[in-house]
Amino acid sequence: MAKNVPEVIMSKVNLIGETTNINGDLSTDDDLRIDGIVNGNIKSNKRIIIGTTATINGNISANTIEINGTVKGNIEASEILILKETAILEGDITVTKLSIYTGARFNGKCSMNSLSN
């Protein structure tokens, strides 16, 4: 007899591998992880993770953004921007929350939005 097994809900994640080079804008309603090169703007309604091998030349907009690689462009994070130890960011940021790890490099202006209730 079959047992009642709870359904596992997997979050949808789009992956751009480290050998991939994209020239053009990207937009998704799901999570996105980039380990390759993107020359263009990136937008997600959820989370974007920029891996250590990634290079982005363009603006990034999402709820949550985690940067481990190199980004040359402006950032807009409606929830939080996380700059990990290996992050290199050249551009202006607009965020609600900001976390910068020791070793991360950030050159630009920072604008902090107030938390909405």
C-alpha cells in the first residue's frame, strides 16, 4: 500500500552556467543564479545570486540580491542586498537592508529606503 507522503515543493531556480555568455536583458518571475557573463540588465521578482565566477555589466533589480562575483551596474533590492567576501560592485545601490561582508568591495552611492509596515 502507498503511504501518504507529503508533497515537496521545489522553488524554481534558473541557472546560467559559468561557460555561458549572454548579451541582452534577462527577466524572470523565479529565482536566478548566474555563474557566467551577462552584458545586459537583469530583473527577477524573487532572488538573484551572482556566483563567484560571474561578471555582470548591467543593472540588477530583485527582492533579494546576493553578490559573490563582479558587477558593474546599479542595484535595486526591495528586501536586501548581500555583498559576500568576494564581491566587487561598481555602481549605485538602492536598498532597504544591506549586508557587506569583510573583503567585499563597493564603489558607488547608497540610498536606503525606509522599511514599510
